[in-house]
Amino acid sequence: MLLVLLLGCAMEVGAQSSSTSSSSPANAQTPDAASSPATKPVKPNSPNLAPPRSDSVNADSLSDGESSSKDSQIDLSPPVDDAQAHPQSAETVSGAEFGVGSGDVGEFHPWDPHKAAKDVEVGDFYFKRKNYLAAESRYREALLYKDNDAMATYRLAVCLEKMDRPDEAQKEYESYLNILPHGHEAEEAKKAIERLKAPAANAKPAK
């Protein structure tokens, strides 16, 4: 009787161990399957949104080691047929260069009507004191700051006439009439021109 009980217990224990061993691989495979690479979801490659860095440029990748700004330089040379299409442009360009390369030094006077008016005022001051040379200098400077100024041109003509320079005075009177044909001093300028022409017409030829 005891032998039968021992044999039954042994069989029961053997059955339990076999069932445990058969079910253990399935249970052991579950965490491995969850952690295996085949079952992981594949993530798409996200784009690199970081801005490029200027300090990360490889100098060896440049063509010849020179600055790339040469590619963006602008060609300022004139077209081939520019001289034929614009024959007067050479004179304008050479005049704007103020004699560069020829040894001449040009002085640039900006447009300044206020400065011109002040020069005329100072010129009148010298003219009233019969300092005609100083007055001429101021009138001419006024014309540098404001070319074709009618008042400065007329005052310069009167000043030149006072200094007995009729040809220059006549030229300035005529310039005033070109600027203001019907100006306040137009009649006086016409009379002065006739007056300056009279001595030349009445001059006797030299023997």
C-alpha cells in the first residue's frame, strides 16, 4: 500500500514538472519578443533644422583658397560700342575726374545758395569801399557755389567795368541777359553793353 502511494506521488510530481517546463518558454519569450528589434516601430528620419555655421566651413573644399566674393564682382567696363553711341561722354567723364592723372588738382564746390548769397553780400561790402579786386573774388566765388546766379553775374560785370576790363565785363553783362532777359537790371545791362561796344567801334586803327 505504501509503495502504491509513493508511486502515485512520483507520477503526479513528474506531470507537474513537465507542464511547467512546457509553458515556461512561451512565458519567457514574451518579454524578449517585446524587446526584440523586429517588433519595434520604425521612426522616420527627422530633418536637421539647425542653421549652418560659418565656422564649420572646410577651407580645403574651396576651389583655390581665394575668397568667393570674386564671383560676385560687377564688371564696370563700358560696352564695346559705347564710344560710338555716346561720343560726348568722354568729355563729361574727363571733366568729372578733375584732371586726375594730369597733375591738375580740382576743387569741388557743392551747391550752396546760402553761401553764394553771403559771398555777394561781402562782395558788395568791398565794392562800396572801391576794393574791386576783393569784390571780384567774392562774386566769382558766389558763382562757384551757385552757377548762373543773376545778381552775382551782374555785380561781377559792373566790378569788371570799374577795373577797366571791358571785354570781360561785356561777357558778364551778356550772361546776365541770358539768365534774366527781363530782370531788374536788364536795361542797365543793355546800356552797359552798348557803352562798352562804342569805344571799340570808334577806335582808330593803329598806324
